Amino acid sequence: MAVHKNIRARNKLESMKAELARELRQRSGVHVEQAADPMDQILSQIDREYRLAYLQRSAERYRAINRALGRIEEGNYSICLECEEKISPKRLQAIPWAIYCVSCQERLERLREEMGEAWNLDAAA
Ligand SMILES: [Zn+2]
């Protein structure tokens, strides 16, 4: 069965998900330190923004992993969401949460760039 075949991907995704959840819990305690020095204040603001951006990326990754797990359940894990061709096993090994084949991914990324959107599901960690 398809579910059986993807057991390794599923385990991998489950452990990535657990890892991310732990990280998100740890990092979501974001707070701004009240610093007397204005420069310290600026630095801590930058630090906070960096952490928020990081959190946002992790949250996106978490959602992508969840979606991939759902696709494993449905038995369409390795099927490209766009063209319905098979996503190469090599690609899924490298990016287990991928939902598009390489050519669709590239096309969509170009499209997003043209639209000025900054979301990229496959952004390297
Ligand atoms: Zn495709």
C-alpha cells in the first residue's frame, strides 16, 4: 500500500514535526528587554525581529510538514499538486514536505517572484 511505502518519509516528517514543535515552544517566549541604553534597545529590537522572522519560517515549515503527512494518509504523497506527475523520490528525500515536482516548483517560484511575494515553501533551513 502507498501508506506503507512512505513509512520512512512519514517517520522523518513526524520527527521533524516534533523537533519544530519543541523549538517553537522554546522560542515563542519572545519578549523585549527594557534596556536603558538606546543602542541596546535597538539591538534587542533587531534581535526580536530576527527571532520573529525565524518563528514565522518555522511555523510555515510546520504547516508544510503537516500537509505532507496528510498527503501520505491520502496516498497522494508523491504526486505533484500542480501537474499530477510523480515527484522524484530523490526530491522527496531531500525535501520530504515538497508538494510540487521540480519544474512546477520552479515555475511557481518565478511566478511568486514576479508577484513580489516572499513565500517559498522549500526555503533551505
Ligand atoms: Zn508538477
